[in-house]
Amino acid sequence: MRTVSLLACTILIAVMLPADEASRRADLTRWKISDPNRPAPAVITPASPSTQQSPGKAPSDAVVLFDGTNLSKWQDSKGGPARWKVTNGVIEIVPGTGDIRTAQAFGDCQLHVEWAEPNPPHDKDQGRGNSGIYLMSRYELQVLDSYENKTYPDGQAGAVYAQTPPLVNACLRPGEWQTYDIVFHGPRFAPDGKLLRPAHITVLQNGVLVQDNTELTGPTNYMERPPYKAHPDKMPLLLQDHDQPVRFRNIWIRELGN
């Protein structure tokens, strides 16, 4: 019975952990300490930093979703061409044209997005530079002008929308380029639809930790907390049209082991 229980625990841990983490744990016993025969990590060219004047470059192993030229890797909600503007290397939301989503589906990932709020600012609260970044098309990291703009904490920039406020307000002034560096692990479901693992997100905004391995309660919706419903392990990334001309640039993503 003791052996069976240990095996069951091992299987449960393997199911609940992300595949790359489960693999790392297995490697702790598979290889001797400081074993020179252990496979070396892949060599890549890292990302270069951005400035307010110009975006940096993506890592060599990233999928570049916007390089400043066109929206060929994006589409509208019906699968047609994305109708936002591209001007001077920048995407700008065209209010009323609808959300845009990636043609490619993604799951667990490292995502880099740069965004800037309209300047001068207009309106206040949720009406000031509102947009959102939806992982798997349903888990929103809020985009908002939260520089000297009071709103509900789980709706300000850096929040997992309607769930978890950011640890701090790290916003820059309207018009300045801001960065989100996101590590996201999506939920996992059993064949019968039962939730095996909730989604988790870590976010650095402008180099400051604002979400620390935060567990999501389910999809993010306005004024409700819907439960998880089974969906594929990979789904498109979505950017929200909230009727305000928020700008984006330098968007890239690195897929993590599923």
C-alpha cells in the first residue's frame, strides 16, 4: 500500500506541474551533480532593451507577433483582416473595429508587450485608455491609464481583471511606452473536463513585479467570477478594443514546454 500511495502521489504531481517543471524535477535524480554529460541548454541571442524612442529586439527563439510593419499575424474576431492602424511602427486601436487576435494559438508562454496611453488623457476611471491583453483569449491582464487615475483596484493597470490587483502601481505618464513581461501557465483539464490545474500568471510592469505567480479563479469577466470550462491547451492571444486609441509595439512570445 505504501508503494502504491507513493506512485499515486508521483503521478498526481506530474499531472499538476507544468511539463517543463516536471521534467526539471525528474532531472534532479536522472543526472549526477555537476555531471558534464548532462545536456546543455540551447544557446540563443537574448532580447535587447527598448527605449522611449525605439523598441528593442526580440530573443532569437521568439515568435515576433508585431515587428512594426504590418498585422499579418493578427485577424479580427471573425478571422478576417485585423482593422487596427499601423503607423510609424506602432499599432493603434481603431475604436469600434473590434478586438484582434493572433492567427496562431499559444499556451504556456513568456509574452512581451509594449503599450502607450493616449496623451493628453481623456476621461477618468475605466474610461481612460482602457484595453486588455487576453491570454488564451479569456484571461485578461488589464491595460489602463492608471497614472494618477483612481479606479477599482482589480481593474487598474497590472491587474488580473476583476480578480487580483497588482502588487504596486508601476505606471508611467500617459504617452510614455510601458512594458509588460508576462509568464503564463494555462489551466489543464482532464478528458472529462475536470480542472486539474488552474492558470497562473507572473507579470513585471516596467521592470517591477506586479503579479507573483498569481492563481486565476477562472476566466476574467466584468462583475462576475465564472468557473473554468474545459478548452484546448493552446488558443489565440487577444488584444481588446475598448473604444480608446491605445497603442502597442514590439510584441513577441516564447512558447514554454507544455
